Amino acid sequence: MKNFLIVIPVYNDWENLNKLLKKINIIAKKNSFIFSILVINDFSNVGPKISFKKNKNLNKISILNLDNNLGSQRAIATALKYLIKLNKNFEQDVIIMDADGQDDPNVIKELINCFNKYCPDIVVVERTNRNEPFWFKFLYFFHKTVLFLFTGNYIKFGNFSLISSKKIKYLVNKSDLWAAYPAAIVNNLKNIKKIRSERKKRYSGNSKVNFYKLFNHSCRVFSVFKFKILIFSIIYSTVFFIFFQNDKILFYIFFIPLLISNVYNFYIDFTNKKNFKENINFLLPKLKKIF
């Protein structure tokens, strides 16, 4: 049986991680899967606590301790880069999921079956329903709609995915991955298979996502598609000018925010690439083996 590596970013969520590991172990035993686990400790201010014993299905658990809080997207990018640097002949296909329980571990079997059947670059899990406050659902819907109108891409998935080792080697050198994992997937990989699953409730505690983090993430997603957005903006502006050429005030009300948004988009991309070059090859995460 093939050994998959499950990568899980964690920030203080050790209680939920332990619950997730128990569920993953049950899935592994039922289906005779073999998993290795890599936990990314995103500079938690609560000490790592993993209460789990080695068995034939979960045969290895390690913690990659980051020396700075990067957020889940950049924590994932750092971990994938670390794996390739550690072993240039890295050949393990990787499952990425969150630790809080919102990514249903029961879907892992479907992920693996789809991956084995179609041999894609990646299998992603699209969310059919979200258990979040109304304000979050509204802003997330607004984000997805605007992104679709200016790029043609409708991204309904997050971190939960199974990616081939060959594509990891390709992605880790892309600054898109430092910006946002889902956007990097859409912008750089062609053979993407999708399965659908409800996004579950957290096992315990409250989400750490707030308006600022959501806005920051949204900006980085848009920056990945900067050239597409610029082209769509030119097209929309031209059409708007044709229909409203006799009303310049209305045209400028439409055009000026669009211009500012595009300038800001390129600025975010510039700072992201600069940050990527300064950090990705010089971060010094420390690996600790649990067993």
C-alpha cells in the first residue's frame, strides 16, 4: 500500500489536532491506508501537545516548528519547500488539510480513490456548504463573484487536497504559492480533479479568521491573477466608455476605482514576490520527530 504524507498547519489548535489524528487513524485502519503526518507548528504560543501512539497505519508523526507566524498559506508553502530541500528525490504524494475538523477526514478515502483512478496533478475538495457566520459567507461569496467576473475562475476549494509529488517540485519555486495555495493551484496546474464535500463545524473553539485576515487573503488571491484582471478591466472600461461616453462623471466613477484596484493589485504582487525571495530559501524551520 502506498504511503501518503498528510501535511497539517496548526496554530494553537492542538486539542483539535489530536481529535483529527484519531479520526485519520480510524480511516487508515478501515481502508488499510498507511500515512505519515507532518504537523506545521505555525509559531504557536501554546506548546505542542500530541497524544498519539505509533501504529502500522500512522507510522510516522513529525512537527515542523516555524520560527515566525506566517499564516496557514505560507506555512504550507514553507513546509512543501522544506520537504523538497530535505530530499531532492522526494516522491511522496501529499494530502493537505486543516487541523480544526472542518476538513472531513472521511473524504480522504474519496481523495485517494480519485487520485489513483485519474492520476491528475491534484485532487481538490470543493465546499458544498460552510458553517460560518453570515458576514463571512457574504464576504466570501462577494470575493468569489468578483474574482470570477475579472478572471473567469470560480474557486470553491481551500487547502484540503491531494497533490502529486512531481507538481510539488514545480510549485515550490512559484511565488504564487507564497500568496495563496488555491490560487497557485488554479494558476499553475492544468489537470485538476474536483470532488465535493460539506465543510464541517470545528471540533471545538472559535475560528481565528477575522475581517483583516480575510481581506489580506483576498488581496493575495487577486494578485496571483493580476494580468487577467488587468485585461478584463480594460475590456469592461472600454465597454463602459462606449455606453456612457456622454456621461464622463459616471465613467470616471467606474474607471478610477478600477484603476486604483489594478495598481494596488500589482503592488501586492510585487511585495509578495519580494517577501517570497527574502524568506522561502532562508526560513529555518526545525523538525521534531514524535515517532
